[in-house]
Amino acid sequence: MPYFGSEETVKELKRALSNPNVQADRLRYKNYITRVIRYMTQGLDVSSLFMDMVKASATVDIVQKKLVYLYMCTYASDKPDLALLAINTLRKDCADPNPMVRGLALRNMCNFRMPGISEYIEQPIVAGLRDKASYVRRVAVMGCAKMQSLQPNIEIDPSIVNELYALLRDPDPVVVVNCLRALEEILKDEGGVVINKPIAHHLLNRMKDLDSWGQSEVLTFLLRYRPRSDDELFDILSLLDAFLQSAHAHVAVATLRLFLHLAATHPAVQADALQHTSSPLLTMCGSISRELRFAGLCHVQQVMRSQPGLFAPHYKRFFCAYSEPSYIKFRKMEILVELVNDENVTLVLEELRSYCTDVSPELAQVAIAAIGRIARTYSEKCLNILTGLLALKQEHITSAVIQTFRDLVWFCPQSTAAVCQTVEACVDCTQDSEAKQALLWLLGEHGERISSAPYVLEVYIDGLKTELSSSVKMELLTAAVKMFLCRPAETQDMLGRLLHHCIEEESDMCVRDRALLYHRLLQRGVEQTRKVVMGPKSDPSMSVLTGHQQEPVSQWVSNFNTLGPLSAQDLCFQTPLIALPEQPSNNAEEELLPVSKDVSPFIPTDDQEELNLYLGPPLSHEAFERTWLDLEVQHRETLSYTRPRITPDALQAALQLAKIQTLAFTPGDTLPWKAYLYTRGNRTLILAELLWEDPDIEGSLVVTVKQQPPNQHALRGFVSTLSSVLQTLDIDS
Amino acid sequence: MIHSLFLINNVGDLFLEKHWKSVISRSVCDYFFEAREKAVEPENVPPVIHTPHHYLINIYREKIFFVSVIQTEVPPLFVIEFLHQVAETFQDYFGECSETTINDNVVIVYELLEEMLDNGFPLATESNILKELIRPPTTLRSMVNTITGISNIGQTLPAGQLSSIPWRRAGVKYSNNEAYFDVVEEIDAILDKSGSTVFAEIQGGIDACVKLSGMPDLTLSFMNPRLLDDVSFHPCVRYKRWESEKVISFIPPDGNFQLMSYHVSAQNLVAIPVYVKQNISFFESGPSGRLDITVGPKQTMGKTVECVVVTIHMPKVVLSANLNATQGTYNYDPVTKVLMWDIGKLNPQKLPNLKGSLSLQSGAPKPEEIPNLNIDLKIQQLAISGLKVNQLEMFGEKYKPFKGVKYVTKAGKFQVRM
């Protein structure tokens, strides 16, 4: 902070403080000291007054003492030799009959951060630990930790550690908590304070006497304790029960964390605790303080990872109020996307629709992205909204909508037709490079469905000289090549111009290299190029339909109630999309590389253990195809069921429950109907095909199973799981 | 835990710093200023900022940022609530928590911060205990102090610190024994254009002022306790009795405290006290628009709605407003684009109306976004949820105390969409 005339001010203060007349008048003297403190807090260097301030510490006035101590604590490390002069007064104060003075002096003496002070403070601290006033004991306990931090290399004094462990039984609750805090700091290198059974139970019984801060910290310390038996566990949990409803959010959340941690092997107890805490968490989300509201939302988000349905009935609580800051609105929208179900989808979409026209373009874009996410499950409704938004002709809205379209087409191929129809309308008003890239990708990938696509590309190619962004140029190259492959007659000429320009005149190396790559590729022949450039048109893992996956609590509990989830920056939907390993335009490169990473090595073991199916890492279409072709048929069986007559989503969900992933299936009623499934179990990868050719014969569903490595036991288990799922579906339909 | 605290005003001047461990240079706040710059509005600064060596956790209250510096992993809620506690203590001591009062009372501020945290850990935060350690300034006392030079500090240790009930000091004596309870409810609601409720809930709390001698044991019961969805209590309340009998049984702290807070959210239970008929339109041709708002009472249970204030954040292109209010006064601030209409009491016979034209920036396109209305109101002697206190009984002491209950309903985040 710029401060004018600072030297003059310090000089004037120095003169005043050493003036005997001023020193005689207590009030005037104190006023000057107050002024010194005020300048100090404003960032002015008043360290040159140290000598005068030390003199002022010899007083009976406690407030003046406090001020001088504050001053000395700030500057003691700069002037260690002068600070030693003050030690005497402080040590005398440590023996004062007033416990407040004793505590004050001891605390400030420990706060002097200068070398060599520890030899002076050790004796008063040890005396303070046995003081009869709890106020002094509190300060002394903390003093032990401060002393340790002043000389980090010196060995820990075991007698002090023992004394602190003994003081855990102190009648004063703050002393107890301070002991924990101090021990934690002193024993930092050895892993902190040890919580054994007697200490844990002692702390649990003292819980209700502690102030909320103490409770919260004790709950954190108790995370280290593992109960020996289930009986002990449930005793502890019932002691903690009341704290789940604490008036202080931080205590309630800390209790929940401990609950989840202790009951790691009892999922029912965990679920119950989450149920119990849902209302305090919701209250926190409606708190007056926006910071608490934000923290509440972050915690709700974490809980939702394993209990997605818990907050669904309260979805209206997550509607944004007009006056809320954007970081809260972003979180609320993220939560709303997760909460959508068949009943509330109309209202949630209506709500999100109203955010799309918000004054803040950032917020509008996030809202549009949120609708795009919901569109993966409820595509029709969302597409209507998104198309409606295009009619507003607002640049930032159009840009966000096009980007959303791109992601949607990738994840949700059934929406392609509708998107292709509408995308032509927004060709004229895309300005920013993100939107241009998205539009070009759509044109290239689905050029055969958009009649005007080549002409739009031509406009871009003609305007190439004025285009600044190199990523747009790269996208344009890819789009033009793709377009050439499906509509060669209309595109050949402009592609030639584009390649010529990019190779001959372009200054950006990346763009030029890409153009050269395509040029050489085209020289090898159209078929070769097609093989390289054309990838799958939608997300091969089909993660779309999987919907809300329930994660086990253990996935997130380790950073529940920590800073991590709150400090993640407020970028919501864009990041996960960008971070996807298989971004559409990268397919060409990936195809060129030999992919082997998807097929994890399995070690065959011959065992008869119980079969546990699990999904494991998602398998891509290509990897599936390759593996399928490589393997021999292990098992073929005709099951006595017909094709399940339910919607694809329901079939997928039903199989997912049995931990079987559906990779692809024939849409609608076309014949023959096929479905490809995979799962993992007992260290083997199981691939299966369901085939239903003839509608006239009842119960002619043929299942073909391939395995890597072969494991007959797992195979039998898989077939029986599959047929029980099909049986259930058969009855349902 | 909490290493340092910086107080920064809303224009970005750092006016107070306090370190509980080693001194951390002010330059750490540069990360905060960067985030502040990015957020544009002060409310938009994210509460947790990550820097290479520290975490900065901040709250924004009364136009002041309380920025705390953290070096180790801590539960974030703990720090956020603690910072609010600091702000509330200032409010409690100085009547308001503003830059001016903090600067005027810088000495007490330092004393308080010193007592509230030691080595970064909370030490004494209960206002009861703090007030005995450091007396709050009063006009009279500061005058007396100026004359006599006596400082406002307790000469003995607060006895309450050693009593078996940590929230109550021992040996309390009053000549007038009284216990007052204020049931304060805030309605948070969003209404849509047609007046139907998009979302509504009630946040309620019971604030108590108990000045009773000795160790009284109180029991407070309600006529309709099942109404409350979600309650949380002051640590003094015996939770088991609430669970089994739905009564609040407690030994109260001395003085002012919040006994409980609760939440009513079942949609059908939330009565909406006012309705708004609003119409705002901007014309395609000509730089103008029309505004017409009428406010009237709805479900008020026979009570008068007072202190009604309607606030509208207008679109940026609105230059000025030429309106006519049948009741109260209106004011349009062309800089912040906020139209504020202070109505006062609602008269059901003659509904207040605000009508007139808005002039827009010439040449600007018709605004896309439709502004929302925020409403502030107050109803005395009514808890809108219908919560009623049945009786207050006292055990453990012989005297007969004065008892009283007051009800107030206020608008929290009450918003009407146009």
C-alpha cells in the first residue's frame, strides 16, 4: 500500500514515545501505542520503534500489554537481540496472580519466532501445563507445539509428549482438544497422535462437552481408530448418532464422514446415515451464507455419486435464484442434470431453458451444455428446446448449441437426423472458433445428410485467408476430406484449392503438415483414405444409455469434507468432454496405431471359485470386433426365450444390473435381431452374441459365447446369469 | 489450521491482517485479487482459491472479504463457519461489521482475534465467554475509559469456563428474571409468471434472550411440532427428549443465543403471503417499454404485510424509468440498473400499483432477457408456517420468570419471474 510521508510519521512517533511528558500521561502514551499498531497493520514498517515499545511493555494496563506484545510478536524475528530485553518482563508476568495475565504472557512468549527463545520458554510452559487455571493450561499445551515448531530439528522431548497424553484426561474440554492438536503437530513425522481404544472411547464420551470446533476436530482424529468388533462399532455409532443432526454444518458433515468410514463394511448402515444426513445437507444448500450453500452443494454432489436417487424428490431446491453467484448456479445445474428422471424432466428442462437466455453468456452456455447432457437420455424434448434457442439468433447461444449438437451426435446417434436438419439454419451466425470447429465437424461427419454442406464448406474455404485460428483450419481440412469421400463430385475442386493453399501458402506448421498428410493419403487411393479417415460415427462405448451408475461410497469418502471437491474450478460440462480419450477428430490417428491396450492380459487360473461378474474398463467397438473375430466359439446354446420385447434402454439397464454390458444391438423390429454383450469374471473376458432369426419359432434365441482365456466355470456362470435375466424380462413382457 | 486472516474491502484494499503462526506475506493475496478481478462482481469470487503453497478460503460479508490462509488439509466447512463466526462476533461487539467500525475498534478487533484463535485453532468463540474476557465498547464506557484511563478488560477469569455446563456461567443473578423467544421465519420462494409456486420453503429459527438467575431447566413445547421437517439445535438442547416427546428441554446459556433452526419445505404447507400482477414489455419499434406492477396480499391469516420493497434488475439497455406509483416511492438507479419500489404497508382495499414507461438506449435491440422481481416483506405476529409455541415450563429454580414469545415472518430469497 503506498503510504506518503511514512518516514516522517515514524520519526514523529519515536519522538512522542520517548517524550517523558507523554510517558507520564498514561492515556496519551496508550494512544500513541495504538497509533503504532494501526500503522503496522496498514503495512507501514515501524520496526525502528522496537526499543521504545519494549519499554512500554512494563505496565499494569493489560490492553497496553496486549498491544505491545502484538507489536513484539510481529517484529521479534527481525530484532532478536532487542526482543530478549522483553523476555524478563514476560517471565515475570508468567507468575502473575491473575490467570489472564499469566496466559497472555505465556502465549505471547511462545509466539516470538526467533532463534534461542526456547531455552527461556521451556520452564514457563512446563509450569503452565500444571497451572490450576484451565485458561493457562490451554495456552501452555499449545505452547508445546509452538516450541517444537521453533526448533524442528531437535529431538522430541518424551516427557512433554507423555505429559500431553496425560492431559487428554483434563477436566477442561478445550485443554483436551488442544492436547490433540499439539500432539498432532509435535508427532507430525511419526504419523501424528495415536488413537488407541481407551483414548477413542474417552474422546467419544467427552464429545458432548466440547464446543463445535472441538467436536469437528475430534471426529477427524477418530477417523484413525478402527473398532475391534461389530459390537464396539455399533456402540460408537450410537454415541455419534445425535451429532449427525448438529446445528453446526461442519460437525454434521464430519460425523457423516466418520460414520461412512467406520461402517465401511456395512453398506446398509452407510445408506442409512446418508439418508439421515440428507436433510441437514439440504438445509445447508439453502443457507443464508452463500459460501455454506456452495459447500453444501459440493457435498450433495459427492453423496449423489453413490445415492443418485436420494435428492431426486427435492430437485426444486436446486433451481437457481436470480441473485445467486455464478459458482453456485454452475453447481446447481450440474446437480440438476444428475437428478433428472421421468417425472421431473419436463420441469427441469423448462427451468434450464429459462437460464439459457440469462444475461451472463457464461451461464447461458453452461445451461445449454446441461440440456445437452440431459439430451443423451431424453433426446427429443431437449432437441426441441435447443432448436428453439437457435431461433433467437444470439451469437453466444448459437455457438453453445452447435457445440452441444456435436457432442450429442457423438454420444447419441439416434438424434443425428434431427440435428442435421437444424444445423443448416445456423450456418450464417457462427463467429467464434469453437463453434466453427463444431459446425465443421458436423458437416464433415454427416455431410451426406446435409444437402447444402459442400456449399457451406466452400464459403469457409474461400474465406480461408481471413481465418486466424489454426484449429479451425485443421478441422476444415478434415471436414473437406471426409466430404470428398462421400460427395466427391461437388467437393473435388474445392478440396484441391484448399490443399494447395494450405501446403503452399500456410505459415502454420501444424496445418501444413496436416494438409500434406491428407494429400499423400489421397495419392494412395480413395479406399485407403476412407479406411483411415472414416471412423465410427458415434461413441463406441455407448456410455449414453448407462445412465446413473452407482459408485461405492469408498470411491469418494476419502476426500469427503476436504478441500478437494470445493477447489475444483467451476468449469462444468466442457471439461469431461474435452478430456475424453477418444475425441472424434483424433480417430484417424488412433486407427493408424496398433491398438492393443483394450485387451488386458488375463492370466488363466484353474479354480472353482464363485463367479463374480464385473464390467471393468469399457471395451471399444473395434477391440470387441477384433477379439470376437480372433476367438473360437466356446459355447453355443439355443435358449427357450424369445427376443425380449422391451425398449433397448430397459434391456440395457436390466443386463447392467447383472453386470453385463451391452455393446450394440439391432434397433427396432428388424430381423435377424442381434445383440452383442460383454462382461468380465474370474479373470476372463466373456463376449457373447444373441441372435434371433425366425419370429415364427417360439424360444429360438441363440446365444454364442467366446472367451479369453477359456474358463468353463465362468462360462457356465455367465450363461445361467444371462438366461435368468432373459427369463425375468420374458415374464415382465 | 488457520494460518492468517486478511480483511479486504470491496474495492480491494487490504485493511487488516493477523497471523497466528509465522507471518505470511501479503503477496499471497495477489491470487485472491486475481480471482476477484476475474469474478467481476464481488459476490462471484469462489470461496476456495487454490494457490501453489496455500489454500485461500474466503467469505464475503457486509462488503468485506474475510480471507483466511490455510496450509494443511482442513474441513472446508469448519473454516467457512469459523469465518462467519468472526464476522458475527464483530457484529455483536460493534453493532455492525463494516470497514469503518473495524478500523475504529482496531484494538478490540485484535484482542478478539487473539482470543478466538491460538496457533490457528479456535479457542474461545462463544460470545458469552468472549464478552467476559473482553468487554464490548459502549458509548458510556468509552467515555468513562477516556476520563479514568481504565481499560475494558475483565480483571478475573470468566467463571463459566470451569462450570460443568460449558455454555452457561455459574452464579448468574438478575433482579428481573425474564425469558423471551422470537420465532423468525424467512420464506424462500420462486413464483412464476402466472403466480404459481415454482419452489417454496421456509427457513425458521428461534432466537432466545434468556436472563434467568441460577441454573434454570426449561422445557418449551409446541402446539404442532410435527410441522418441522428438519431441525437443528443449540448444543444445550437434549436431543433424546426431542426425539421421543417432541419437546425442547434445555439449560439455557445466559443472554442471547439461537435455540434452534428448522426448515419447512413440504410445498402445500408454505403459504405465499403476497401476489404480484406484473407486466413488462419492450416494443420492437421505438426505444421504449411499458411496466405495470400491482402487489396485493394473499395468504396473510389476517395480518398486515409491512415493509414491502420490490426490486427489479433491469436489462442494461434501460436508460430511465418514468413511472407513477399509487403508494410509496420508487427510484431507478441508471448506473446499477436497479429499480427499487418501496411500498411500505399493504392495504387490501387499495392495492399499490406502479405503472409507466421505460426508455431504452436508442438503436439498441429489444432486450432478450426478462428481468425478475425480488420482494422483501415483513409480517409481525405471524409465523407463516403456522408454528405456535404452546408453553414454557421452568424447573430447578423457585422464582417466577416473565415469559414472552414473538413471531415475525420475513422474505428471504423471494423472487417472482416475469
